[in-house]
Amino acid sequence: MPMPLDSLSDLPDETLLAAYAGGEPAAAAALLARHAPRLLSFALRMLRDRAEAEDVVQEAMLRLWRQAPDWRTGEARLSTWLYRVAANLCTDRLRRRRPGPLHAVEEPADDRPGVVAEMMAAERIAALEAALARLPERQRQAVVLRHLEGLANPEIAVIMDVGVEAVESLTARGKRALAALLAGRRDELGFEHG
Amino acid sequence: MAERDEDELERRFAEARTRPPAVDAAFLARLMADAARVSAEAGGAPMPRDPLPQGRAPSSVGVGAARDPLPQGGGAGSVSGPRLPSRPPVARRRGAGARLWAGLGGWPGVSGLLAATVAGLWIGFALPESVRGLAAPAGSEETLDLLAAADGYFEDS
């Protein structure tokens, strides 16, 4: 059962950011609790390197803190802005990284021995993330934002600075490529039973 | 794409969504430290509480800002542009939030609180499947002896 959120955590993003800028840094804690985990998830799925992903999130949040005094209400959703900064930072890192070997798949954070089904699930997620890493960067970004982060196409279009149709095309092509990449491992990973 | 592939991919996505990466408490503490540092650098002067008027020149622009639909400096290579005239510093406001902040022990106290809160939220929202294997089967009863070494002190002589 989710923990009850205190009143601070219920406030809108922009209110919290204004409160932080106004000298109430407790608001930063609420913003971090709300956004840092999702940004980390996104960056990790883009970069597949925890240290780099944490650096990206740290830099994105740092820019938010610096932007706080000048943040203009109503011009951009804070979450969209953060995703966009993180996406651009990931792109920069991926471009600097080329050409180079794919980074190793990160092991699941919890390596406690579990039931077989649990291990199979971890294997399936690792296989999905490995397949994602083989997609062209823009397709990967669109698929991750749409299907793993759960964002709507119009918001992804803003983050990626393209039209909604382009987002739809990128996700469709990305999913086709993913299906092809994962097809060969269907039996091995128990996809039929997942 | 075949319907079967589509369904299968959706199941994989759904599975991955339920198991987001763990968030490290030390990492959260670093993020909190950044927020504290930037706040301190700002000198503690209250920032504008009212939204800036629409159409006002951006105070921070990104590289290639002309095509940037986000007017808040969201580009990866964004740099700080000319700052808006700063408002005269005034005494830091001591509102209810500030008193709460002080009561929680300031940054060090809240960093720990945040780490625990986020970890709790994360576990509560995202990881029930991963702890299922730890739950005792219904009807069974197991005990955990936390002070096994001290048993001898409590035995009847």
C-alpha cells in the first residue's frame, strides 16, 4: 500500500519550485521524490550505465534548481522540461560514446536468490533492455518515453522536438525492431508465459 | 507488426514498468546537497513568488533557442544568458515551511528523511513482486531471533 503523502508532496510542481526559490528548500525534497526516480529510470534505459545515468539526473536537477528563480509559470510543464534536459544530456553522452562497444547490461539491483519466476522476469527485462540498446537512439528514446515512462505522444513530441506524427513513426519502427530482436529468444525467456 | 508480437511486447513493457531501477540513498543525498548549494549560492534571498509576466525576455536561453519549444533553457548545451535585473535582497522569509524545515534539522535531517521516504515510496509502488518470495506462506508462522546470543541470560536457572 502506498505511503500517504504529506501536504507538501501534494502541491503542484510549479508551486514547489516557487517555494524552493523562495527560500523553502524542503520543497526540493518533494520535487526530488517526485521526479528523480523517473528521470533515473529513463536515463538508465537510454545509457545502460548507472554512473552516467546518475550524472545526467544530477545535472538535470541542478539546472532546475538554477532555473527556479526565473521559472515562468505556464510556459512549460516541469516534468516535460526535465525529461527534455535529460534526453539532450543522454544524446550528448551517446554521441561522445560512439564508436564503441555497447555497455554491459546492468545486473538487477536485487540479486537475492528468488523463485524461478522471479529470475525469469529479471531475464526478460534484461533482454528487453538489451534489445532497446540496439535500436537507433531516436527510436529508443521514443519507445522508452512512450511505453516505459508512460508519457503521451504530444509530450514526447515536445521533449524530442519533433511532431506527433514523427513520434508515432519512431515508436512504431522501434517496436517492430524490438519484436524482431526478441523473437529469437521467445522460448528461451518464457515469453509465452510472462 | 503481428498482433501476437504487439501483445507480447506490451506484456514485456508492462513487466519492465513494474520494476524500475532502484534509487540509491547516497545518490538522493547528492541531489539534495546540490539543491542546498544552489539555494545557498542564491544568498537566501526570496525569489519572485509571482509568475513573471508572459512575453518577458527569457533570462536563460539554450543553444539553438530559436527552435526550442521549451523557453526555460532546457537544451543540453544551454548556457545562462543575461540575467534579469535581480530584485533587492530582503530578509529571508520565515514562513511555516521554513519553520518546518528548521524543525526537521535542516538539510542534513531532510536528506535522510527524503532518502527514507523515496525508498519507501519506491518499494511501496514498484516492488511488491520482488518481495513476494519473502512472505511466509499463509498459515505458517516463523520467528526471527534477534538476540540469539543473549538467550542464555534469560533462561531459568
